[in-house]
Amino acid sequence: MITVENLVKDFGPKRAVNRVSFTVKKGEILGFLGPNGAGKSTTMRMITGFIPPTSGRVVVGGHDVNEDPIPAKRLIGYLPESAPCYSDMTVHGFLSFAAEIRGLHGSAKEEAVRKAVGLCFLESVLHQSVDTLSKGFRHRTCLAQSIIHDPEVLVLDEPTDGLDPNQKHEIRQLLKRFGQNKAIIFSTHILEEVDAVCSRAVIIDRGHVVANGTPAELRARHDLAGSVSLRVQGVGAEAVRDRLAGLGIAGKVTVSSEAGSVLARVLPRDRTISGDLARAVAELAGREGWRFDELKTEEGRLDEVFRTITQPDSRRPAE
Amino acid sequence: MNSESCRTIWTIAKRELVGYFNSPVAYVFIVIFLLLNGFFTFMLGNYFLRGEANLNAFLMWHPWLYLFLVPAAGMRLWSEERRVGTLELLLTMPIAAWQAIVGKFLACWAFIGMALLLTFPVVITTSYLGDPDLGAMISGYVGSFLLAGAYLAVTVMTSAMTRNQVISFILSVVICFFLILAGWEPVTDLMVRWAPDWLVSTVASFSVMPHFMQFQRGVIDLRDLLFFGSVITFCLFCTSVVLRGLRGA
């Protein structure tokens, strides 16, 4: 549905987006991650045709966004970063305008407005002027605008920004539901959102795509992913380490003792068989008669992965 | 232009007009416009002392009245979209930029036209007191409306250049002021001493005044229509260039 090929955008001498490529298929929800200023919004603006790329191209539903913008834009629903709305209109007036400009008129328009209002929980403010709305309502009004024509492609720039936890939850549920038959790209800073909603995530840093995979694949890039930790009571740390290191499939073993218990972490020798490692450790503990009260496999943490592959400003090498 | 384009332009113009009347801008503008028109026509224009059955005492002020009121009405058209960020929304809709430009321009022009029509009492007064030439009155109104359109097109252009409404206002007042003064004798005399003839006549030909005067006399000349038409087209075209530049940078 969405194909991004070698997208480049220069602002003066600064390259904001550098050779970004990815695709989003129907039924996929792509989470777009990255530190502030990484080029997320710029990329989304190029996908929606707001700004032209310096080079590269974006194809939406078979239409090149730059060459053939109007058919491509018909397929897209877009929520810009600041969720702008015409503040001199009522919610109903604003959504009617959005529907009309998308070519919906008469009863089809009313039906589309009614549906979008229902999905975004706007019934209570329908005839209120946009500039009297709270941030959450204004945000959802703009979101309603983006889904009013039931688009095949949704591009949402930080759809949950500025919402309270309940509203965030509602929007995530909405995205999941839409994700079944649409192609969705949304950007976020919130990593648990990626786990909760996305079928795939792309991490972008300083204009480059630095990771592209399912949330599980990204988590597996964590150094400790696949390791097994074990907390044992009443056994010496040395003994625990020696025994664990003796396991055939164990790699590096670290132990630390605290308040009478020993915490051991075993890395697998080969990451692809980490499932077997936990069982092997449990069997070993059973054979040795260790009393353990914790045994778990580390799945890898997205925030750690995010931190290691995107560098904060202060640690960036001079360019 | 196909029917779909017309529909899009109408949708945009309608939104803009609704926006005007949902805010106090429209009412303030109309009231001030009518008050100033009355004041200028009857007090400064000495309408009653003239003893002429025409609208000259009324129309002669319009270039000056519009100089401030038209930029005030149009300054927000694009600068507000830029400031609030709705520009991003508008230009990612399945519409062409020119449709949005024309729609917004027409909405504001129609609004000024409405205010102009509300000056009808001056026509009634003139008809009651004397026996005016109806054709000349109509052509005077047409000229005034076209003049407002030319100023408005300038304002649309300046308002696309900045997200600050005040800057947009000042720029358009300055440009419109130039359009008034360009053919004025003290200005052309100033240039005659050093500038070649062709430059003097080029600058003078930018003036709206001779064209506007023709309408006041009751003459609707194709050349005058073309003049206002080309000022409007040129400024709206410049607006599209400015908007394209914004998105490129």
C-alpha cells in the first residue's frame, strides 16, 4: 500500500532524511520510532505529499505522491503532529468540511461524520466551537478528520500525544481495529505503544533507518535477550556459577549475591535456542536440589534496544 | 474548469465564509466600512453641497478606504493557516493548491462585495434627490468591486508570505498604496527628471486610479477589465508560487 524508496530531504545544508526506504502492506501497523528531530515528521510529510522529497519517491496505492498527488491523497488520512483544526468552526462544521472536501455529500457526508464522531468519542462536543475544546478533544477532532473518508492508508503523527491514559488506551484500540484492513503508519515516543499496537516497527535516527522489524525481533537485539536469570537460596555463588557454566548450551554466566541469595544470569551460547536454556537451568536446579524462587527468560527490552541504536545528542560523534 | 474543481472551490469558499461569520471579524468589518463610507461621503465629500446626481462623492473615497479595510479583511487568509498549522491539513487534502487559493480569494471578495452592496442607501438617496444615470452608478459599483478584488489579491499574496498577520497587513497596505500613487502626478513628476520615459510610463501604468476613474464615469472598457483581471491573476499566481516555495523549504 505504501512504498517509500530512498527518500532524501535536505533543508539547506542539513540532511533531515537520508535514504529512507520501507513498505507498509494492507493489514500492517507500522510504528515509526526515533528521538526528537530524527526525521519522523519530515518523512510523514513527504508520504502525505505536504513537502516534496529532495530525491527518492513515495508510492501510495500505486500512485506516486509527487507526480500524481490527488489520487494518492484520496487514499490517505493524515493526522499532522500538532493536530491542527480550524478553530473558528464547530466540531460538526469542521468534520463536514473535511467530508465534503473528500467528495462526500448529502447523506453520505452525514453518515461519515456520524461514524467518525462515534469512533473518536466526540458526541458530547459535536456542536461546540473547536477553540473551546480541551487538548484531548481537539486531538481527537483532528483524528476524526483523518478517518472520515474511511481511508485505506492512515498516517498519524503522534496520535496519542497529549492524551490521558484512558484516551491513549482508546486510541490504541481504535488503531488495532483499523489495522485489520488498512495500512497504518504512526509515530510515537512511547515504546510500550509499539508492543501494544504495532505489527512492525521502524527506528529512525538522524535521518537513517537503523532498525526495521517486528517488536519481538527488535527486542531480540537487546544484549541480554534470551538470557535466563535464576535466584537461588542457601548455595554458594561459586558453586552456582560452576554448575551453570557446566551446562552445554550455556554461554557466559554472571553471579551476584545479595542478602543470602544468589542471582545468576546465564547467556545462551547460541541465541536461537534460548527456549531450551530455561528448561536446562530448571532441570539442573532440580537435580542439585537448589531452592530457587525466581527463574525467568529475558525477552529483551525495547527501551534498551532503542537507547543502544539511537544515540543521544551528547554522545554523538562530531561529524 | 470541471464541475469537481468548482465543487472543491465552493467547499473551501463556504468554509471561509462560515469562518468569517462565526467570528466577530465580519460584523466589525461591515459596521466600520459602512460608518466610514457614510462619514466620508456626507461629511468630507460634501455630498449635499455638490448638487450632482452621481456617486462621485461616494466612490472617490474607495481607493483610500479599501487601502486599509481590504488588507484587514484578507490578512488572515493564509497567515492564519500557516500559524495554526491547518495549512498542512489543507494541502494534504486531495485538492490542488490553486483551488484553495481561488476558493479563499472568492470567499473574501464575496464578503467585501456584500459589505459594498449594503451601501445601497446612498443609491436610493441619490435617486430620490436627483435623476442620476443608473448605468454610471452600476459601473461605479463594478469598478469599486474590481478595485477591492485587486487589493484583495495583493493581500492574499502577502498573507501567504508570512505567518504574522500584522506583517501581512503592512506589506499589502504598502503595495496597494503604490498601486494608488503610481500614476499620480507628483510621483510621475518626481521620476520624469531622471528616469527614461518608458520607465515612467511603465510605473504609471500600474496605477489603479485611471482605470477606476473610467468606471466612475460610467465607462466599462475591456482594457480596464483586463487590467484588474490581470492584477488579480498575477497576484494569485504569485501566491501559488509562494506556497510551493514554503513546502519546498
